[in-house]
Amino acid sequence: VRHVQGLVDTLDNLRTKNANPSNDAPKPASGEPPMPSSL
């Protein structure tokens, strides 16, 4: 169930981008959320 945290992190990242697209987001908006290397 550890890889699920990566999915939740991705969803949270997308949600943050939708909440404030132009504001300084906590994560670097490179266009795509960083995929966990655990997969």
C-alpha cells in the first residue's frame, strides 16, 4: 500500500495546481508531477 502514497501525492499536486495555477506552489511545477521511482 506504499505506492498508493505516490498516487495521493500526485492527486494532491494536481489539486494544488488547480487551486493556484499562477501562485507559487510548494512543488516545482514542471508540467508533470514527479513520478515515484518505486513503481
